[in-house]
Amino acid sequence: MTKLGAGVPDSIQGSVVRRGDLVFRRLAKGAGLAVLVVLAAIAGFLVWRSVPGLRANTANFLTSTAWFPDQSPSRFGIAAIAFGTVVTAALALLIAVPIGFGVALFIAFYAPPKLATALGFIVDLLAAVPSIIFGLWGLQVLMPHLGGLQRWLNDHLGFIPIFHNSLGIYTKSLFVAAVVLGVMVLPTVSAISREIFLKVPHSNVEAALALGATRWETMRMAVLPFSRPGMISAAMLGLGRALGETIAVALILSALNVVNWHVTEPGGNTFAANIALGWNEAGPIGLSALIASGLVLFVLTLVVNVVARSIIWRRAEFHEGL
Amino acid sequence: MTTLTLATGHLQGRRLPRAAAPATALVAAALAVLLGQISPVSGVAGTTCVAVVLFFAGYTALSFAVEGSRHAIDRLASTLIYASFLAALVPLVWILSTVLVRGGRVLSAGFLGHSMRGIGADATGGGVYHALVGTIEQVLLATVIAVPIGVLTAIYLVEYGRHSKLSKAIGFFVDVMTGVPSIIAGLFVYSAFIVSLGFQRTGLAGALALSILMIPVVVRSTEEMLKIVPSELREAAYALGVPKWRTILRVVIPTAIGGITTGVMLAIARISGETAPLLLTTFLSQSINFNPTSGPQASIPTFVWDQIGSATHPALDRAWAGALVLILFVAVLYTTARLIAWVTGGARR
């Protein structure tokens, strides 16, 4: 600014900073800062409000599987719910990631170009279905249908410990929850990896095709290597969503905090489902204990999201620099 | 004709005829049905799985025999990619059709016009009116809180803070915030607003939790829209001596308003189905409460949760009908958003 008006007398130039500009700029900056403040406040309040519960706890918070915060002496730990959260999220990713990448490749390269946008919109609709409806469907419709599959897994693959089921009951299992989670995470994975695939330079794809590569060879040589970091972060963002999903999981699982590797047997719980299921019965210490477990979930999802986003952001800056 | 095909045949190597795929599919299906008679895997789902596996194996083997390994792998990959798209459609169609059929049986004017006051879990009747009132009020309040903050943040990111360290940090954490689980927003509002400040569990507390989930969505969509406003428009305004803030309010925002509105509608659609934060911040309520600042207030998602919890036949019927109302609510918002995008987009062209 000073360079432009260097030779001009002040009387013509007028004051550079107008009051309206200053106020508006500060408003906008304040709103932006508010976002950071909210994120910090979430961490701060969760830490503060989890202290009473953690003080009262007589068991090891990290290694205990019990959840009896309102008994005296109060005993609770996150081992069981952490186990359930990680297992359901991992199984959900095993389902959602291959299908999600397939859907993204289909929409980006295989579908007729005229239909691609519409087909992408249809898959995105899956993300618009509220999680309570996934839960209702999972509990009432999908769970009975998955009984046969889980029995088959037990009968034929029962020698693999996780598929073994000694109870013969196949409802309310971590496996059912993981399948529903997989469906819910699928649109996240496919939408983000689709964005990544669409950024692959056309010239690379065309060069591969011109050299006589088949479509799959083009994908393998030109598309996938270029997109690998983005695909990893798409999977991680899906993981973040699977870790924190509450209602669908809470409807399918019963509040039974156990560590059980037989994932088709009933039982198991997750961080978020434990909070939703225990909330209304909890006393003051119980609420504080649930907040403490929520803090662990918050940190977990924060780490996953920060890593995933920094991969994407670094790529974006790299492309802007090109 | 024959010479031509022969010539290309020599150039290309042998290829499978177009009818190969449907023919293999038919054979696989027939074999699966036959196998279903003698093997332990039966039923519609089992037979379909066997048919799909047979098709993959048969088609790839056929292609390998005729075309060689490269094309066989290519065909297998293509089939898998097409199949994954179809697999993604299955749950969508399944969920929507179930909600339509099971919810449609119960949905009526009476269901929309009555609350659950005095209706026991075993009794039929009752309705979603109190929840509809709650959801509309909570979502409106959340929008009133989240839209100004979200739009102003986007303005800061695009118009003021370009390439500054602070704006990069804000942009990054907005992205991170989209990944914060919704139940954490509920926990935060509970521990800050209700425990620490001593407010009651009300519709307003629920709206606060929803606004936390809404802000990052609004920021992202508004930012995208502001970025595509041509900078010539801004420069023209500056050249006429218009202050920057008036340029933003009078030139930039009006140009992008269609897209911003679409983004806001989509954000509303996203939060109106949220259950977890509302469970922690508003009590379940069976009666009509028009006042979001005092007393428990129902909402459609918590209504469905409550009915599923009752687990009786009439309650589950009500849960499906509530789910249908929720889907319709979200669908109306989605369609409106698309219509706005289409109308304003068309006007500019």
C-alpha cells in the first residue's frame, strides 16, 4: 500500500484503514478464533469434569474391564470398551476400505462420464442417512440376516479364534456392529478417495493407455501410486468416523463390558456406545467417569484426524507449489 | 466382413465376445442353484454368494484361456470394481425401502398431529408431533448460532487471512473438527453448559451441541463458494473506491449466496439426524414443549431411540414411522438445497 501511494500527499490518499473495515476484519478473525477456542474448550472442560471420577476410581483406569463407577468403592476402566472400539472399527475398515476404493475407482474411471456425477450423488446419499436409522435397520433387519453368515463362519472357519462361537447365539455381537459401521463408513472412504482419484493428471492416464496398458494396468501404474497418500488418509478419516460412531452401535450392542476375541458372540461395548447406554442411569461419579472415557475417545479421534488431514494438506500444498 | 474381423483379430489378439459375461453369469447362477440342492450353503443369500464366486472364477478362467493373463487380470479387476459399486447400493436400497414400507404402514395425519403424552409402550396410537416441534426449533437455533460464525470464519479464511499462519491453522482445525464424534459435542455442552454453568437440560443445550457439529460444515462449504467468486469482481469494486468490507457484503456474498445457502441446507440436513448429542443434553420427553429454553424437549431422533428402547410391537411401529418422518425431513432439506443450487446456478449462466 505504501509503495503505491508513495508520492501522493496524505490529503488525497485519505486514511487507509476505515473503521468499517477494521470492525469487520476483527469480527471475521474473531469468528475464526472462536473455532480454535471451541476445540480447546472441549479438551479443557472434558479434562476438568473427568477429575472427580478419576479421583474416586479405585481400579486402574487403563487396564480394568469393570464399569461400576457409582458403586462404593468406585471401580471402572476402559480396557473392555477400548477393545470393542478398536475391534469394531478395524473390522468395519476391512469391509469399507476395499469397497470404498472400488466405488471411487468406478465413479472416477469406469462409469460412463455422463452418469458419473449422478452415481456419485447416489453413493453420497448413504452418508445422509441418520445414524439412528442405520441402528434401527441393523438391529431389526440386518442382525437376523447375519445370523446365518456368522453360523457359517463358526462351522467352517471356527478354527480361526475370532470366528469361533461356543454359545450358538449370534445376536448383539461386535461382528454385527462392525458390519453396520462398515456400511456407515463406506461413503466417507469413497467420497474422499474419489476426490483424490480425480486429481490424477489426465496425461499420466492417457500415456499409460497409449502404451497399450489395460485399464487395470493403468490404475496400477498411473493412478494408484499417485493417489496412495490420499487413499491412506481416506481410510484414516473412515477410521475416525468408525471410532466415534455412537447410536447405531449402541442400539446393536448390549452394555456388556467384556474383552472377548470371539467377535460373533454377544457382548462387547465401545467408548461412544458405553456413554450413550450408561448416561441416564449414571450418578455424579458415573457421569464423570463417562466424561473421562469420552476424553480418551476425543484424543483418539483427534490424533487420527490430525494425521489424516496433515497428509492431505501436505499434498495440497505440494500441488499448489507445482 | 470376415476379412475385416480377421485383420483386427490378428492385430488385437483373441478377445472374448460381448456375450461372454452374461453367459457366464447365467451358467454361474444355474450352477449355484443346483449346488444349493446338495450343499449346506443354501437360501437366497447363500445361493447369491456362491453364484457371485462362481461367476468371478469362471469369467476370469475363460478370459485367461482365450485372452491370456493380462486381460484376465484386467477383467477380474473391472468386475470387482463394478461389483463394489453394486455392493454399495445394496444397503442404501435396503434401508430406504424398509423404512418406506414399515414406516408407511403407521404414518398418518394422526401420527404427525399427536404427541406421546399418556401413551404407554404397549398402546397403539400416539405420534411424533412433540418431536417434530423440538427438532425444528433445535435445528433452527443451531443454524442461528452456527451460520454467522461459520460464514464469518470462511470470510476470514478467504478474504483476510490468505496464506497467513493463523488462517492455515484455523483451516486445518476446521477440517479436524469435522471428524470430532458427535457424542463429544454432547459431552462438551453437558460438562460446560450444564454442569459448570448450571443450566438445565433443554432444547437450547441440544441446539448448542448441534451448532458445534454444524460450524465446520458451514465453514468448508462457504469457503469453497467464496473461492470461486472471480477476483475481477472484487478488483472492480476496489477500483471504484468501495471499502473492502462493503465489497464483501455487497459484491462477494451476493455472488456466492446460492452456493452458501445450499451448503447451509446440507449442513442442516446433516445435523437434523443427530441423536447422540441430544441424548446427553435434552431429556427424553413425551409431551409438547414449545419453549426450547426451559424443560425437556423431544426431537425426532431421540423419539426413535426411545421407541426402540421400549421394544414392544406398537413402539417399534412408531420407531419405523419416526424414522420415515426423519428421512422425509432430511430429504426435503436435500431437495431444497439442490433446487437452490440449480436455480441460482442457472441464473448466473
